[in-house]
Amino acid sequence: MTARTATIKDFAIGIFDGPHATPRPSEEGPVFLGIKNVTREGRLDLSEIRHVSPQQFPQWTRRVTPQEDDIVFSYEATLHLYARIPNGFEGCLGRRMALVRPDRDKVHPAFLLYYFLSPAWRSKMDALTITGATVNRIPLTSFPDTPVTFPSLPQQVAVAEVLSAYDDLIDNNRKRIALLEEAARLLYREWFVHLRFPGHEHVKIVDGVPAGWERRAIGTVLQLRYGKALKETDRVDGSFPVYGSSGIIGNHKCALVEGPAIVVGRKGNVGSVYWSPTDFWPIDTVYFVAKEQADYWLYRTLPYVGFQNTDAGVPGLNREFAYSRKILLPVERLRRRFDEAVEPVFAQVTTLENFNRKLAEARDLLLPRLMSGEITV
């Protein structure tokens, strides 16, 4: 079978949008799948989820219940986000989210996801996008009639297997990174939370504090410096990561801050903490701790501080409030010993992250060429 040109709806069993409202908060239950749960790389991120109660769930799935191999996407506000629903997922579409249910006799679900991530499809959606006063929107009335040209089903499977090989390696490395970071976190907790540090048996505890340790205001230990605005439209693709309060949000041709350093969420994801081993650009939604003061001990300490929203209206972290928070400062030799103990762990994390970056770059170079037929499998 040769390539076929048709519309998206011709390759789909159906195209559905989600509810135009938000359920009452629930502590447990199925996932209310929102924009923040879909990454730019085409994956679901369920680390922070909103739940819909089991009692409410039927009313939020009247239009459609997401099932394995559906391709979910955002059609309003933050555009160009796509992900494939995995086996065992239980949830409903959130606001500004829709899905395509592929006809597996005509299109391979993994191929369809990669096609949606391609520059060719992005250009088609950019042409459809309606620019509003507050948010941009892809009209779902026009989306189904978008023309596409897909190769034969066996060729789709071959293309998806090539690209999936890169993503499988990336996912495996992410799991290794998570295990390494957990090991460093557990060691920190053992030494500095449970106070079972090396030689603790011989250290006197006074009022819950080991001898030689101090309770100090953060402002006496570090300086939180402001990041600098850098709009997405002003970024020039390069090798330096751009940090926002949700982590790395892009890359730029030059850096603002020399690494290693610590990034702290100021607005949005308040109090989030990231370690940047390399030079980087922090935008204006974050603070940063310069390399002269940053070390692994401080990086692991800051999440325990208990930063909270303090600005009315827009969630934010007031710097003076942050400076007033107290931390337990250990003796300098123990702090250095911890840094030495976890340095190999963080070095391996950096190596894996760099490898993942190269894998993603290679995949992204292949993607448009495979989709256009420039390279055949």
C-alpha cells in the first residue's frame, strides 16, 4: 500500500474535546488530565495531578473516556502539546484538552503521535490558530479537516520503532536519574533530618540540636538573586538551558549565570528547587543562588524550608520572607563530607542528562526527515 492523503478525521475513529469546566477538588480518584500534565516532548507527566472523585467521574466522561493509544492534545492557551495515553490510565480530559482516537487499521498510534510532534504538523496548526485577546486557540471545528499524507501502515510502524528506540533510551535514563537523586535525598535525610550522621553517637544533643550546629535565618546563609526576563520569542536555540519555576523550559545561545548554581521558584511553582550543573539563564519567575554559595548540601536543604505563597493575587515567594526562614546549619566539616559523598552521584546524573539531551537532538533531527519521506526505513 502506498502513501495516502486524507484528513485527520479519515484516520480516526473519533475526535473529542473535554469538559469546559473544572470538578470540585478531591484528594483521590481518577486523573483530571490538564495542560500541565503533558510535556513538550510528547509524554504524560503525572507527578502533580488534580483528581476527580469517583462519584463525579461519570459526569466528566460523558463525551469520552480516554483509553490506551488515544492521542491527547491541548487546543487552547498552551498549544502544541501531545501525548499518548498508556495502558492502565484512569482519568478524564481536563479543560482545553481534546483527543484523537486513532483507527488502528489506518494509522499506528505511535506514528500519529510523532507526526503531531513534527514541524510539518506544527505549521499546519499555526495556520489554523486563532489569536485571541487573552489566549490562542485551535478551532476544533477545523482540526478534523486538516489534510495529511501518511505512508503505508508497515512503514508507519517502522518509523515509529526507530523514533521509539530513542525515547525508550531517554526514559530508561530518566529512571536511572530518579534512582540516583533518590539515593542522594535519602542520604541527606539520614544525616541531617534524622541526625544519624557519621559519628553522631559521640556528639552531644542540646535542645534537639547537635553540638556545634546552629539554627540560622536563610538570609545569613545565602543570597537569592533575581532572574531576568527572556521571552520564548526572544530565545535563540543554543546549548544553555533556560530555567523557569517548573524547571528547564528551553534553551538559549548564551547564559546569564555561571554554574553550578541553585534555582528557586519565585512565581508560579513557588519554592521549587533545581540544580544547574552548567551555565544557564534563569528567567524572572525564579531566584538563583550563585556558585559561590551553592553546594549539594544547600540544594538538598532548601526543599525542607517550607516556602509558601505570600504575595496576594499572584502566587509568589517574597524574598524577605524567604530570608526569615530558619535552617539547621551543620558544622562545616560534615557539610563538606556530604558534598564529597554525593558528588559522584550528581556527576552521573549530569552525564545521563547530557546523554539524554544528545539523544533528543538526534531524534528531533530524524523526526521531520522520516515524516517527509526524505529518509526511508
